[in-house]
Amino acid sequence: MKLSKEEIKFIDTYIESSDVVYSDIRQEMVDHIATAIEEKMQLEQEDFYQAFKSYMLTHKKDILKNNKKRWSFSWEAFRQFLLFLAKPYMLFFGVLLFFFFKNVNVNRYFSEDFTLKNLFFVLFLTALLFQSGYINLYLKKRFYTVEKTSVILALIYYGQMFFFPIFGTEQVSYWTLTVFSFLFFGYVVFFIQELIKFHKHRFNYI
């Protein structure tokens, strides 16, 4: 027995009122609870509110305990990002970047007035502004994956500051360009992929 959108929205509102502030975590919980209630309604011939009340009476504590763990633990975001980078098409993209930078001297297209370091700064700033604007101005909701992966973007940026020439007077090696281009563009694709998943789930109970 499938729940209606109004019933799914009811579950979402209830979970949100229980301090589950991250929209994507709440979506996971709503999907889990909705599936369990559908099975309960079918097996025990209960209506929605009876099934919901009895299920939450038994499982609410465990559900909210899981939410607190997610609040305090961000390594999952790093793990998901690393798994994404290990996908075959991303590794193939990395190989293409390697051969491109090895055979094309991109350093000659930059000067002391605008260095490769400056370019990476502009790219990182653009990604950060888009990410913040999209979440805070468009979605206007907190998104666990995005907030936690922002730390990854910061680490990539500070890493390139260490490995790129400080004053832009030396050429950047193709290895350095490959690694940080792979990490940066991998992050951008990962971020977009997470947003797509977020929107697909969101339409289930709007």
C-alpha cells in the first residue's frame, strides 16, 4: 500500500520537528519510515496514523540517535568523495588530464600578472560562491553532504597553495596540475551529482 504525498509530507514534518535539520538526512529517514509503515499497514491492516504512531513509538529513539551520530561525524563525506574519485570514468578522466598537461605546457599562457595560482583561486572562489548561493539562496535548506564536503574543497585549495609557486615565477609541474585539476573538477562533479540525488528525493514528498 503506497502512502500519499500528504502522508509522506506528514512524516517529513514530524521528523523535522524532532531537530533533524539536514534535508538529505531527513529524506533518507522519511524513505525508511514510509517503507516500514507501508509494510505495517499491509500486514496488520492498520490505517496510516495507527501504523505511524505504533512504529514511531518503538523506533523513534533509534532513528534520532542515528541523526546525532551523523551530526558529529563527517568522515562519511570524505569516504563518499574518495569512492567517487575511484570510479572508472573519473580515473579515465584523470589519465586524460595527465597526458594533456604532460604534452601541453600551459604555463606559457600565464604571466606574473595572472598566474596559474590566480586561476585556481578564481575557480575555487567561483565554486564556493555558487555552492553557498545555491544552498542558502535557492534551496534555503541545510544539506548535510554539501556542508561536510565544503571541508574537502577547503583542503584542496590550501593544498594547492602549498604546492604551487608562491610568487608565480616558477613553472608548475604537470604532476601538480594533474592532481589538483583532478581533485577540483572531481569535487565539482561530485557536488552536482549530490544535488541531483537531492532533487530526485525531494520530489517524492513536495
